[in-house]
Amino acid sequence: MKNEITYTQQGDYLLPDLNLPEQPKVEIGIWGRRHERYIKRYHKIRYFDLLTSGTLVSYLTDIDKDATEMFSRLIEQLANQEGITEQLKVDNQMLWVKRMNNIQNRATEIVNISII
């Protein structure tokens, strides 16, 4: 029979031999990994539900894609609002780097709060 459950003796107990569904091999980015750590720590039931149903990788890939798009959009919008241009980069590179780092830090915090 194909659906027959097998057991392994562990001390005095018989434990079922269970295997998780095969997950696709996909590179998950920084945002997806952060979200995985978050749900693994604070939403264990959701994490194990996604893991055992075989949808964890696709879920994290979607989160990573959404967060990356949001991060890029925020960087562009904040830079435009604050008048940070390529001309500033040419004229005063250190000021441009300082202001862009500030924008990236703010965008990271926004994405972390909103998505992660």
C-alpha cells in the first residue's frame, strides 16, 4: 500500500516516519529571511503550517519580492522629495552618500515595520 505509515523504534516508543513535502530550491533574499526569523520566533504555528504544507518557500519569496519593491520605491520617492540628484553626487559626493545612507536607513525601518 502506498499510504502505509511506517514507524521507527526510539527507546520505548514507536514514532511515525514523517517526511516534509519537497521544497523548491530558490534563493530567498534578506527580507524573506528576516520575515522567516520573525514568524519562526513569534508565530510558530503559522511557520510550521507553512513548512508542513510545502508553501513556506513560495510565501517567503513573495514577501521578499514585495519588500524589495517597496524598499526601492521608498528610496526613489524619498530622494526625489529631498532633492537628492545626480548633480549633487557630482558636486559633493560625501554629502550625497550621507543623505542616501540616511534615506536607506529610514526605508529599511519602514519596510521592517510594514512587511517584516
